[in-house]
Amino acid sequence: MYNQLGYIYQYKLKDYAQAEYYYSKAIEVAPNVTYAYGGLASIYTRQGFWDEALELADKSIKIDETYAYGYSVKGAVYYEFGEFEEAEKAYTTAYDLKPTAFSFSQIGYFQFLNGKTDLAMNTFEKGLESYGGEYSIHYYYAAILSMNGDVDLSLIQLEEALKLKDESNKRVWLEDEEDFKNIASDSRFTALLDKYFN
């Protein structure tokens, strides 16, 4: 019950303090419930408490080594630590356990950051076949295309992502996103943002 309340407060009501309270209570009452650790770890990543999030992710995996979300949290933490190889491994494990478009897109993203450009491009091409209607595939593909200097294809993929309009997508984030610095000065980039955010 507490875990469900944590989920409701986190994802439905966006009240992270209450979500943190209920996830903590769930762990106190039932310390072997992986979902409560994953939820609390997610709250901590949102707050920038990376060490705490990693500790909770590790606890969740120790309880259930097939808990994919624990590996996703580890991937996010390793990204923040600049440990891209470890992030790629964590997201690959998460995907192997529970295939999602997001974990698949993260595999491709970290392949690129790890210097495996051809492999990353191939991963995203496969991702378009399997998850073509998913925001994360188009968004992260646009990001690596931008970083690789392919302005035209990056803008195409970014528009596909914007058509899907993920709720986490904010204009200011895109304008400030380091991954898109190669296309930010292109007038078509500004036109896309004007089209989808005005």
C-alpha cells in the first residue's frame, strides 16, 4: 500500500516529498519490496543524491537480480559520474531483463559516448524499426546525430520526437541541452521549437 501511494505521489501528483515519505515507509514495513527501493532511488536521482540512489539501486538488485529498473537507475547514476561504459552495461542489463524503448535508446546513446559511433547508429536504426513511435528513440537519436555533426538528420529525428511531445520535454531544456549545441544555431532548430512550444 505505501509503495502504491509513493507511486501516486511521484507520478500522478508530482509531490516528491510525499512520494519519498511513502517509499521510505514501504521499505520500513516491507524491506524486501524492490519497487519501493526503485521508487525512492528515482526520487533521489531527481534531487541529485546520486550516491544514495546508487545504494538503493544496489539494494533492490540484491533483493531481486531480475529487477530491471534497478539497473536503469544505476545507468543514470553512472552517467552522472561520467562512467559511460558502466552506464552502457547497466542499461544493457535493464533492456535484457525488460525491453523498453527508453533502455534501448540509452544503450545507443552510451555506445556513442563510448566512441562506438557505427554501433550506436546501427542500434538506433534497429530502434526505429522496433520502437519508431516512441519519444526516447527519436530524441536520443537526434542527440547523437547532432553530436556527430549530421544537422539535417538530427533535425528530422528531433521533429519526430517533438511530434510525440513527451511531458518531460521543455523548450528551455532543448535550448540549453549540450547534446544539441551543433544544431542550436541553425534557424530550423529555432523554427521547430517555435512550432511545438508556441
